Amino acid sequence: MKISKFLLSIFLLSVLLVSCDDDDEPQLPKGDYENGILVSGEGSGAASGSITYVSDDFATVEHQIYKQVNAGKELGTYLQSLAFDANNSYVCVDQSNSITVVDRYTFEEKEIISEGLILPRYMTILNGVGYATNWGSASDATDDFVAVIDLDTYDVTSTISVGNGPERIVAKNGKLYVSHKGAWSTNNVVTVIDIASKSTTEIIVKDNPDELFFDNSGYLVVLSEGNTIYDGSWNVIGQTQGAISKINTSTNNIDQEIVFPEGSNPTLLVTGGMNMYYNLGSKIYKLGNSDSSLPSTEFINTEAGYLYGMEANDENLFILDASFSGQSTMDIYNLATKAKTISVAAPVSASKIYFN
């Protein structure tokens, strides 16, 4: 009996040691572009859309990673956005009418989806299915849609008709939420799509809604930029008011709306921890998630020439000072000190920042 207990103890100890060894075994890197920042540039007449990789410590900057990895291939213009699942990145390029599928860590191309897409803008992914907003013909306000994409076959299996100029899209609790900036005109709705039935409901917000995300209280937060009004000679003669709206997705009601003064029209809104950050020109303002009124003074004056993109994490604020003819710049500000800590080169027409 004592020998049996002794042998059992040795066996259990050996199992424990093997388990510890397995847990301590270092994980192999998934690819050169793991654990870093991806900056997308729309491209312009001067260059194709492209993606720049920046390491987490900002020491390594590598431009045009898709082109480098894929034997000089270009993504085309205009690169609007990236979407991600566990293994892949999906690159939406509207003028190419395509979504390019790449390994998110190596950027090796897997597929180019083009059948069934017309000016794709943004994409979200749920349960192995992609949902991509499409403008359709930019001259037709009635042919806009969300493409439903099987991500096993990369086929567009169906479409869901929506209003003019769909942009951002997010998913929650079996529903899709789409902001409508209005393409080349204007719009003022957020569309709610029931995924199972494909039925749609519209929520009226202020003009030109764009960014939307869920805050830590579960509200759908929407930034409406307001609409610029021109006369027949394209002179600016006025602007409608922008707003930050909080939508209760249980009722589809706007529970809170913070309206900007006339002439103060934000173009960017991001979330970072317990705060949101928006811009007015080159100035950044901080708004607590529970705040009900706008701050009276700016948080950071970036002095950017053309502030075209922004993102935040727990420590830093990242802003894109865009050039449409050459390299742009990404400036990184420490949120605690408000100081700019470093600037790195970014792609032509840099507009979006993603943490990989």
C-alpha cells in the first residue's frame, strides 16, 4: 500500500511538471506584423492605397507592407478601412470594388473578393460572416446595400438594401448598426438591421453620422458631423449642427444627445477607456463617457495641418496629420502628460489606425 501511494505521488508530480513545461513554452510569433499598429492610407492620384506597420515601441516603421509581401501588388484607391477576425484582415478598397483578404499577421494575400461589391466602405464580422457597407453607384441614392459575405468561400451570398451613403457598421445582439453619411450628398439616419430576418429600421440623428461604437454602458454612441451648405458657386453659406448621440439599442431611442454650437463641427470621435475624444479642427477635446455637456477648453492642441484620423488606447492618443501628395505623419501624445512623445511616418492620405 505504501509503495502504491509512493508511485502514485511520483506519477502526479510528473504530470504536473509536464503541464508546467507546456504552459511555460514560449509562443511562436504569428508573423512579422503581430503586436503592432497598422496605419491605412487611402491613396490618391499620387499613390495607391497602402498600409504601414509600426511596432508597439514605435522603433520599427515599415511602409507598404502588402506590396512588399505580395510581389509588388498594389491595393488600389481608395482604401477606406480594415476589418479583422482571429486570423485575417479584410481591406476595403472602394474604387477597386474589392475587399482583399490577407493573413492579419503576415499580410500574405489569400483572396480578393470583387463579385457583388460596388464601392465597399466598411465591414464587420460575426460568426464567420462578413457584412460590408456599399455605396452602389455614387450617382444613385437608391441602390446602396450591405453585402453578406461567406468567409469560408469568400462569396457574396446576399445583399440587404439600405439608405443612401452607408458608412460604419457594428454588430451586437443579432443586429447590425449602420451610419449613413450620405455618400456625395447628405443623410441623417442610423439603420438597424435584424440579421435573422434582414428587416431594417431607421433612427433619425443629426446630419452626416459617421463614427459609431458601443460605450462601457452599452449605449451606441454616434458622431454626427453636421452638413456643410454651399451656394451655386460652391461657396460655404452655412452648416447644420453636429451632435454626439447615445442610442438605447433596446428601444432604438436617443437617450442623450449633446449638440455642438453652430459652426463647431467635429469630424472624428474615438473611445479610450472611460473617455471619448473628438476634434474641432486641429484641437482635441476630452469628454467623459458619463458627461452630459461639452468641455469648454481643448485637451490637446495638435497644430496638425490636416487632422484626418485618430485613435486612442489606455496610454496614448494617436493622430494622423495627412498629406495627399506624399507621406503623412502619425503623432503620438501621452494622455497623462498631454505631451507629444514621438512622430512617425505614415502612408499617403493616412486615415485609419488599428491595433494588431
